[in-house]
Amino acid sequence: MKKKKKNIFRNLIIVLVFIGILFLLNLYQKEIKSFSYNLFLPIQKVFWKIGDSASDFFNVFIKIKSAAEEINKLKSENKKLLYEISDLREVKKQNEFLRKALNIGLNKDFDILFANIVAKDINSDSILIDKGEVDGVLKDMPVLTEEKILVGKVEEVYKNSSKIMLISNKKSEIDVKIQKEENNNDIFGILKGEGNFKIILDLIPNEKEVFKDDKIITTSLGGIFPPNILIGKIKEVKKSDVSSFQYIEVDPYFDIKDIESLFVVKNILNH
């Protein structure tokens, strides 16, 4: 019984204390709020600055990302413009190339096919062009520059490309003549490739008078090349007592290192 009374008294004290606290809180509500604000204000300022800095950082990050995207866009557009300029330059070069050919009537004399050189093998004196079987290219078709100068002939034909044997190739032999304007006294011989872009004129007897800078042109004897196509000029003439024929080195009228495009002769017109 005593214990029960004790518990009731203790609970009554707790209730009175709680009521007192509520009374004090209500009475000093303004002071308590002021104390709380003063207590937590520095902490709140710190978190506010952190939040504000984070917001500023996020905005800067967005701006940097946007600027980077704009730079990448400009780079892409710049590359596109460079490609277009490059294409225009190539078109201009091709137009000039074709204009030269038209000026000398190459299209009137031959059924020609324009081709670009895509690879050069100087060591084997051959080149690769971007025209082949699908374009009507056939083995042994002559190949000329836009200035109507003989470069070589088609050696191998693939579907979309062809290998060209240059006149300096060691397997190349062409029936030619030394053009003599006086008395129409042309001298005939065989032009042979020596490799390394070197060509010689063979089977010219010692008694024949040939001179440096005499022009070498094709004949129709071999049945492959059209006649009267320029090849080159005599560079050097040597005679020997141990040989019945002169040693004649020929300087081609073209430099394969400078050529990017050429013509394949598909057929001879007006001949």
C-alpha cells in the first residue's frame, strides 16, 4: 500500500514539472526563440555559404560544359569546311587537267578515260590507278598525260583499279623513232626500260646521225601504242668500237613524281 502511494506521488510531481515547463516556455517563448536563433545562426550561415558555393560551382560547371560543346561543334564545322575546300581544290585541279587535254584535242584523237593515281611504286617502275574492269579498262591500253605524252601501258586489270607499267619498267619495250624534220629521214629503234626511271634507245646503228635533244615518238609497228605520241628526248649518245649500235639514253618528257592524274586510251579515233 505504501509503495502504491509513493508511485502516485512521484507521477504527480512529474506532471506538475511538465506543466511548469510548458508555462515557462509559453512565458519566455520569445527569449527561447532568440536564444535558439543565436545558437544555430553561425552553423546556418556555414551551411548557407556551402550551399551557395555549390550552386555557383554547378553553374560554372554547366557553363564550361556548354562552352566545350560549342567548341567541339565549331571544330566539327571547321573540319567540314576544310574537307569542302579540299574537294573544291581537287575539282579545280581536275578541271585544269581536263582543260589542257581538250586544248590539244586529246578527246578528238582518242576515246579516253580519266584516272587518278592512287599509289606509286618507283622501285618497280609501276603505278596504280583508280579505274579498272568496271570502267572498261583492258590490258595493254596506252596511258598518257594530259599533254599527250606516253607514260606506259596497262599491265594488270582489277575490278576497280589497274596496275600501269611505266615506260622505264625493265619489261617495257616500245617501237619508236627519232623524229627528223629534215628530208623526213626518221630513224627507227626500240625503247627499253632500264628500271629506276631510266630508259635507253636500242638498235640504232653507229652510222646513223643522232644528236642530243632529238625527239623520240611512238610508231604503230607494235600495234599497241598510237603513232606520233611524244615520249622524250635524247639525253646522251655514246658510240663504241666493240658494238655496232649506239648507246642512247633518253630523258622522258614527264616526271612520275609530279603526276597525280592521267588518261587511259580506250580506243583510237580518226586513225
